[in-house]
Amino acid sequence: MMLSKMTASILVDLVENKLAMLQIDDRNDLREVLALQRCLGELRGSVTTDGASAGEFCDIPHRGRHRKLTALMEDMNVMPTEHRQSA
């Protein structure tokens, strides 16, 4: 699916705003953040490469044993909610 540069940049802005407003309280919130970060990476890739690699997929973590929420947040460089508000 091809997106114009203007449409992709608007979508990038929307995803960035959503990420900035999210407060991580549980695993579902963290999953939403991770999904939004993947979307943001794909959108930025489609904007910078003019859609040349838009069809490539990134690795999605497999289901299995749950890791601790703090370990997942550290892996994805996501700050906890209480630190994000003061920054």
C-alpha cells in the first residue's frame, strides 16, 4: 500500500503524539507502546525511502513465557510513567 509523503508524515505525527500521551500501567499498555513504536519505525522508513522497503516486516516477538514488565521496558527504551512526566 503506497502512502503519499504528506499522509505518512501526518501519521508519524499522530503516532508520536499517542506515544507521548500514553501512561504505562500494565502489560496491555506496554504492548500498545511496542506496537506503536514498530508502526512509527515502519512509517519513518516509508517516508525516508519513498516506500522502497515498505513491504519489509520486522521481527515480532513470539508468545511464550512472560518477562517482567521492567525488563521489557528497558529493552525498548521506554521510560516508566512517573519518570516521563517529570522529564
